[in-house]
Amino acid sequence: MAGDAPLSGIKVLDLTRYLAGPFCTQILGDYGAEVVKIEPVEGGRSEMGKYSGRDSYFFLSANRSKKSLQLDIKKPDGRELLLRMADACDVIVDNFRPGVMEAMGLGHEALAVRNPRIITCNISGFGSSGPLRDHPGFDQIAQGMSGLMSVTGTEESGPTRVGIAICDLLAGIFAAQGILLALQARHRTGKGQRVETSLLESIVGILSWSAGIYFETGKSPRPQGNHHPLSAPHGVFHASDRPFNIAVGNEAMWRKFTRVIGTPGLADDERFTTVTLRVRNRAALSAEIDRALASHPAAYWIELLNHEGIPSGPILTVEEMFQHPQIAAREMLLRMAHPVLGTYLTTGLAAKLAETPGRISRPPLLGEHTDEVLGEYGIDPKEIARLRAAGVIGGQKETARA
């Protein structure tokens, strides 16, 4: 029988907003950490528009597997309460600009004096040093500065952003990875440490062969559109009904591919005899392949090519993807009960652990767990009542679960 989730017993205080930070802490919560989302007493969840009491898809996509505590950390009593909670927690995550936590007396050094085992994590736009330290950072800005947009799209389209907030999401993943590494190090040393990453670094760190091309040639790689910059044929091709993907990965596969699509002469065409020549003459090669593929629909070619060991697959819409049987087989679409929405759809866990699997719970209602969390951290009911009357906390217990 499977055991507890891998991060069971780890306590996380989540001071994050928008996407990168919440996605980081959602990962930790999905794998068993108790994540307490610290939310403002006034204003509600208004960072992506006015809060109406019904959470948006933006909030729902990055805030499951957490508890919600409404706490005004700008007030002295609120800040002191957070410090008391930090004394008993393992991790604090924020995505304020560098220096903001220190200005509030909540920086790593101040917290570590009280709790040497604490791990703090900051996610920012550009990091805590350098000339852009204090600049505001959003995904689109980081995509542009990282070099990513320059290699995305085509020569005709010009620079193109990735269709999701990839810098935010990768920064969240790298932050979660850094926290896990710090927890592992704490097993040996007994001490916590500061972890940080940024939107910009999240992409620079995964530029892979795009960086390698520059390192080797001294020239920036150009956008390749829907084709692999180092391999051909490897990209989007066109059947009689719709485009689809093909990835021919080596010379043996290339020769087999030409036979399967009925054009064996291409294998010995002097323009295409090596991968270097195929990349150089990609336009002519793609035209030849598209001409051959036009005789049948994409589904025919996908089945035939995969049967022959040549990777191929459809280009699905998000709706088509979620209807695909592979997604169901891997439990990547989950339907959960929600007290306001009735039901709530969410994505499944990408990393599956056989013995200590993660566990997903629905996103919390605003302030839903205020009393419960404070009780767990040793705050007695009289103190809770005093703090609520003073406007330091919100989320009344009797209305939070309505």
C-alpha cells in the first residue's frame, strides 16, 4: 500500500501572488506539504481583476492543495503573528521584489536568527543582484529578454511569445526544485538556507542547444518556426486534411521514412543525403514530403509511421488533448467537487511516485482555514477573536465554508 505523500509533515507559508510563486507552492502542496496561503484581509483575490467571490481560472490553475489564511502583514500584530508562525514552519516562499521582505523585517537573516532550520525562497523578475534587480518582472518581458522569443516563430512572423506563461511556470518549477534541494541539504546540516530564482534565469537555464549554437558559432540562432533547427525532416508537415508532426531522428530512420511515404528516391537525392544537407535544403525537402503526404489524411500517416517506428503525432487543440484516451489513462484530467463551483476541473500530477504519491485537494475559499491554521500554530480562540476584531485577520470560520 502506498505511504504518505513525500512532503508530508513539511510546513510552508506562501506569501506569493500571480503565477510563478503560486505554481511553486502548488507543486509542494500536491506532494504533501501543508501550504498555508497568506492572503490580504482587504481586497480579496483581486490581482487579476476585481474579486467577486467566484475564483477565476487563473487562481484555480495555481492554488490547489493549499489552505487559506487572511492576514494583514502590514500591521504590527500581523507581522508578529507571521514571525511566530515562521518559528514553527519549514519554508517561506515569496515573489516580492528583492529587498521587500527585508524591509518588513521578514528577510532570511531575521527569520534564521529565530529559526535556524527555516528555508526561504524568493522568486523575482531578474534576481537579487545586477542592474535589473529592482525592475518589475512579468513573463512577457522575461521571454523577450531571455532570447526565447528570438528563436520562436518564423523569419516572416518575427519574434513570437510562447503560448503559455513559460517563464512564470518554469521559475515556479525551479523554485520548487531549489526548496527540495535545500530540504535535502538540511537533513545533513540541520540548517536552512536562502533559495532564489527568477523569471529570466528560468529560461536562460534551459536554452540548451540554442545557447550551444551561439557558443559554437558566435552567432545567434534564427527562428526555425515549426521545424527542429538541427534535424530534418523534423517538424510540422501537411496531410490531406490537417498538419501533424514527424520526427525523423537518424539516418536509418530517414531511409525507412522515404520508403514508407512512397518516395525512396529522396534518400539518394544529393540535396538530402546527410542531415546537414537536409537542414540546409529544408524548404525543398518539406515541399517534397508534403506532396507525398497529401494522398492521405493525418490519422493514416500517424498510424503507419508509428507502426514503422518513426515518431509521429497529431497537433491537438487543448480540447482535443483533454479528450484523448492517453490523457485519461495517465490521469491528467481530474474532476473535483467544489463548494462554490459545484465541480472543478484540474490537471493531474506529471510526476508519479509509486510508493509515496502526491495528493491533490481543491483550491481553498478565501480565508477558509484562518481559524484552523492559527489553532494549529498555537493561537488560542481568544487571541484569534482579538486579532479579527482589530482587522489583523479575516475569514470567519462560519462563513468561509459556505
